[in-house]
Amino acid sequence: MLTVSAPSFPADFGGQSMRRTARIVPVIAAISLTATVVVACGSDKQTKVLTYGEGTTFTKNLFPLITAGNVTSAANILGRVLDGAFRIAPNVTYQQDSDQITSAESTMVNGQQVVRIKINPKAVWDDGQPITSADYVFTLDAQKSLDPAQGGCASLLSDVGFNQVESHQIVNDKEFTFTFIKDQAFADWRGLFSGASGSAPLLAKHVFDKGSPKANCDYMTAGWPIADGIPDGASNGPWLVKKANINVDSKTVTLVHNPKYWGVKPKLDRIVYANIGSESDVVVKALKNHEVNMAYPQPQIDLISNLKKLEGFTTSISFGPQFEHLDFNTRNPLLAIKEVRQAIAYGIDRPSLVKATLAQFSDQASVLGNRLLVTNQAGYQNNGADYDKQDTGKATSLLEGLGAKKGTDGIYVLKGKPLNFKITTTSGNPLRDTTVQIIKQQLQPIGIGITENATDDIFEDKTHPQSLEAGGFDLALFAWSAGPNLSANNSIYQSLDAQGGTQGQNYTHGGDPKVDSLLTEMAQADTVAKEIEFANKADQGLWSDMFTLPLFQKPTVLSFDNKYTGISDNSTQAGPLWNNDMFAVK
Amino acid sequence: MLVFTIRRFVNSVFVLLAASFFVYVFCAWKYDPLAVYRASQPPKSAAFFAAQRRALGLDRPLVARYWDWLSHLVRFDFHSLIFLKFNFGTDVSHAEIAPQLATRLEVTSRMILVAIVAAVILALLLGVISGLRHDKPIDVTITILTFVLIALPTFWFAALLKQGAIALNDAASHRVFFTTGDQTFGIENYGSSGEIRTDQLLHLVLPTISLALLTASGWIRYQRQSTIEVLDADYLRLARAKGVRWPVVVRRHGVRNALIPLVTVVALDVGALFGGAIITEQVYVWHGMGEYLNEALKNQDVNSVVGWVMVSAIFVVVFNLLADILYGVLDPRVRLA
């Protein structure tokens, strides 16, 4: 008997359409009868399954510490497979995972930061081996350096923070401490154990320790190719990714329960992770036809409009940690003058810019008034209120105060040079094209000329003259990403002197000793409150310096079938599956 | 014929070599596989970039990289049934390219084989009918239909098909048609092999219709024109004058000769299709050769792009060779020459 029940659908599936197409029902009935007999698919015996449609490139490796595994799709799969002691909450802060650890505290002892962590006594790896202090200490050691000569591993993406750990001490199997180098406290220490979604999973010593640093490095360099899944004993979250549940041809990964997980079990039986690409029409139709139940595509106007029309689905817009901004290149003699940069900032009507671009996505869109903290992040404050409204009078008075005179073409001339600037940005990005055009229209009447230079070379290396690294721009429009690790911003905003003469990501080449000092204090703060306080003070200084101008956060869009509950967006790198153990069928 | 085939084969090897050299050199000169890491935050260290450059061989001269790639390209393993093995190196994530291409090729083949067969049958039937009845209502109807299909952008036609399929699913309150993927996502976790095969067949319906109709539309025009030309040929009039019945004239002398131009077009198109029906794959979310190329280009991955080029070129060359051999079968004059 081949007849098998067809896939289950929500009660309201196709209700209205069915009435509208009543005339063709006999034909359809014949087709569907045949198909129902033939269709032997969709007969999933377990009904508590959610299929997530991933829009980003399918990962080729599941180990998040190397380049091949450090992609969004891997982070989405592994978010609750390779847990850490902390998780990134939607308010862009680290939150302690009490299933993993029972306490974590940082104190200053004789100028050195000491962190003490107590592990949950119930915590075990998926092969039943207990998670111990040795695993945490091994995790610290394995990432302490990228230099093989020092026992490090060059394939690792980063050693930031780990390289500041001076020593560690195992108190017992479930308690340990680690100490940072004197005067090099690390405010973002929680990020060292923030799980796969924070690119800092806990490494199981009995899996990773191959006997020598080189052998360990070789193992990590190879990582976990996607077709092989994750080896036994390396997972500590509520879900598992096993070889048997990965289909590379179809680019699907099925998350199944971790039978050894000691915390609350996931409410769904399985989560199927399917790579469906980012094509708008594909996403909408896959949802509409119930081939996927949840998607997190790149926001586009037509896509959001179509998603909102889907019956039986919830579509929500949030504003994520990525934000658009302008970099002013201080190597340009005119942009080296602070008043010129400030005049440009006063001349840009940021609320109008947001209205013309992001308001189409959501009426919650707003300008961003901080470079280090985003609007949905704990501690955010608008430090740039003075620039919230366009002030053409102030812009022109600043320029005329410098002795600038308007030329016959209406553009100010300063020191014999007209104030004509190029905004360099990525090519093929309509949102950025629109942004540049609006800025151009806003600055033209003030007497500042703008042209767009959209190029693929913007993120290339120094050998490409138009790249950020080569400094081949006047102004540059691109995005930075905020996050809970505030110290990650130092390479952008600290002067070249403070970075040992290298530019890091300070493409403006601007610098302010006071800001440098505040950013250093921020990075070495021993509490989150102090870190935020220093961040806001540094940002106030950066508003005054105006080396960069933040514009707005980029939106994220989440759409899911209403038959599920517990789904909510986390627009940080933790992504929409951040709490997938709480997903349930209504 | 054998000498002719060998000569063509040897020529093809040189064509492949030249293609690989130019594509490799151009890609290696233009691409920066590490570009994606340059805007990362916090920035990657100089040691990281140096290690990546070493690992990917980017620190070596271009010609040396090409020679290294070429010298490992082919391996003979006479202990295996498939004694010729290709090695296209590793991609930017250090994964072997050959197994990935094999997987992608299998997916693409599944999509295009049925579509090609359907398209050839459609082209033969409608092309010959259209040619035989040229300027008659049926020819006009077929002509209009084919021009409409030729004019339709692939993505738009596929989107329309999907829209219609979803409407039918709605009406039937059953998901009869599938718009996404080559099988129901995750079915391998619970389905029997029979269930999976049936599911895969159902997932083939829309892509096959889409690809077959759009591919056949051009071929129908070739077949029609060729049929019309052959029907005017002297030898056909002679056959008729000798009293051979019209259906026999058409079958034995007309269609056979009219097939030659179609064989060329089909061989060229089919060879290229193995490189991936890029748009159809994207619209129906089949992870085949077309998608592989897209990703390789996006990642600025030299070895992957060249690997794809080589596989595609091999298919184009092989199908051209097949076309040449088929000429000989269809037209004895080619054999004699």
C-alpha cells in the first residue's frame, strides 16, 4: 500500500484560495488524488519539526575558530550545539548560561584582573564525559597565540583576549581561575567563552588534545568538514549535529536532541536547517508552500512587502548591530580640518536620510547617535544629539569662519581648493547608492559638492589604490558591526600612535589622545557598567572630532509560521536560532 | 572515422589546456580570496594573512601555481574501474574540489537529463510538424508559442510556474508540487528509500517543465527551418517522382537529413547545460554546478572557478565529439570524407 498521508498543513491553509478556485477543483482533485497515491513523502512520523531556510552560503566546515567554519550559516547551525559559558542576548550583551556555569566573577588583585568560574556540576559532553576545569583551561591555552613558534596556531582567526591571559589555576574539577597580564585587564573576558555564536566555543580537552601544540593545531586547522558532522564528545548544547543528519547534496543539516543534555530539553523534536539562498521570490514561495517554516533573509523592500502579505505568518523587522557610517579621510588636506568635517556632518539631514531609506522597512527606524553602542544595546545613549537635525546655518558659518568663499558654481573654495569630495562605497548596493544621492542633494545647497565612487575595490588590500587600506578615498560609506565585545572597536577609533604605528582599521587616520586613553580604559574595565561608561565618554570625544559619522543601523527581517511559538529575533551574531531550544509547536 | 575521432580528441585536449591556462592566469591575477577578511572586525593580524597566503599558495609565482595545479590535475588509477581521476586542488576553505564538483554534477545531471530528453522529443515532434505544415494554422500556433517561450526570461517563467503550482496546492489542500530543493528538506531522516525517490521525482516536475520548454523552444525553430529546407531538396522530389509514399519520404529521407543541424545545436547546448542551468537551479534551489560557479566567483576562489571551467569544458568537448560522430551516422558523406 503506497498511500501515505500528505504533508500536514495549518488549518487555514489555502482557505480563501480554495473558494476562489472552486471551479477547477475537479481537475485538481484528480491530480491530487493521483499525487496522494504516489506521494510517499512528507510522512514525517514526528510532527514537532521546524524547517529553517538559511539565506547565507552553506558552510563547508563546522569548526568556528577557523576561516572555513566562521560563517553565518555555521553560527546559525551551531548556536545551541557548541555552547559556551555565556550567550549573546538580543540586547547585545553577554548573559551567563546557568546550565554551563553557576558563577563567574572578575576582580582586580594587585592591578591584575582575576576571573573565577564555577562550572555546573551537572555539565557533561555529549559522550557523557564531565565538563571540567581542564576543558576551560585547554580552551584558553589552545587560542593563546597565532604564532606556531610560541606554541600557537596560525589557522585560528583570532587570539584577542586569550593572548592577555598570563596564568590559570585549576581549583578543582568544577572551579578554576585565570589571570590577565598586569595592567592589561580585558573587559570582554566573557567573550572568551561565548559559544559558537560568539565564535568562542568551549573545546573538549579529550577531543582536541592530540598530545602537542602542533598536533592540536593540525587538528583544528582541518576542523570538522561538513560532511563528517561533529565528533562525539565535542558538543555540550541541547542539540547535536551528527554525520547521519547532514545531507551535503541538498545542503541540509538536521539538529537532533543531545540525549546527555542535563538542562531543559528542546521542545521540538528536530530542526531542519535548509540552505535556500537569498533570492526574494524563492524565500517567499518556500514559506508560502510550507516547504520552510522560518526564514531570515536579507531585507529588501519588495521582499518585506511580500512577506507581510503571507497569511499565517509573522514577519518582524528589527535593527541589527551592523550600522552604516561615513569615514572622513584626514589625509585629504581639506578633510584634515575639523570644521570642514563638522560642516559636512551638520549639512547632512540624517532623519530625512533615514526616512527616505529605512522608513520603508519600518517606522521604528531612527538615526544612530553612537559609534560604540547601538540603539538596542544596553548602555546606548545618543551622544550626537547636536547633529540630529540638519543645521545649514552652522555648516556655512563653520566654513566661512575658516575663510572659505563660494565659487561661481556655488561650491565653497578653501585654501584655493573647492570643497568637492568623492564618497567611495561598494558597488551594486542600491541602499548605499540612494544614501549617497541624498547626501549629495543635501550638501549641494550648502556649497559642498559630492560625487559617488562605487567600486569593488573598497575592501581590497593596499595594492588597490581605491581601497580603504590604501586610503584612496575622501569619504567612505560602509558598515561596521557593533557587538558585546566593545574593545573590538579600538582598532577603528584609536590613533595610529596608540596602535603602535599601524592603522588597524582606522582608515580615517584621525586620532585623539583623550579618546585613545578612554578607549584603553574601556578595554580594561573590570565591570560592564564601567566599560559602557568609558565607551560613552569616548564616543562623546569622537563626536567632537568627527572622524566618522554614524548614520543608521541596518534592518533585519524574521518571518515564521504562526503554528510555532517561542521564536524571536536576535539581531546580533547569535542570529534568529539563538533560542531554538525554546521553539515549540502551538 | 576513427582517425577523425582521434584527431578531434587530441585537439580537444589542447583546447582544454589552453582554457585552463587562460582562466587560471586571469582569475589568479584578478582575484583576492582573502578580501572577505579585510573588513572584519576586529581586524585580522598580519600573521593571519601571511598564514592564509602561505596555506593557499598565494605567496608563490603565478606560473608556479598553475604548473603545480596542472601537474596534479590527472591521475591514473588502474586498480579502479574509473581509472582516470581528476584533482582540481582545494578551495579557499581547504576542501577538496573534485568531490564537491562530483556532487554538484550529480545534482545538475538529475535536473537536466529528463529535461533534455523531453526537450529533444518536443523539438522533434513540434519542429517536424511545424516544418511539414509550414504557414498553416498549426505552424503559426507553434511558432507563436515558441517565440513566446524564447522571449520569456527564465526566472520569470519559473516564478510563474511556481506561482501556479502553489495555487494548485492551495486548491487541492495538499502539497502536490514542490517549489524548493531537489527533495523535501530532511526527508532522509525519516523516509524510506522508496519514499525519498518518489519525493525526488516530484521535486523534478517544475524544474523539468521549466527547463524542457525553454530549451526546446529554440530547438523547435531549428528543426522547423531544417525540415522546410530538406522538403525543398531535389532528392526528396525525386523520391516522390519515383512513387515513394509521402510518409516514407518524410521519415526515411526528410527527417533524417533535417536532424543534422539539430544535432549540432543540441550537442552544444547540452554540453553547456552540464555546466549548470544557473538560473533554473537558483529559482528552484538546486545546489548544482551553476550555484557552485556563483559561489566560487563570489569567494574569488581561483581553483574552484578553474575546476568548474574544466568540468564544463570537458562536457562541451565530449558532446561536440558525439555530435561529430552522430553526423557520420546520419550522413554517410561525413564518414567517407
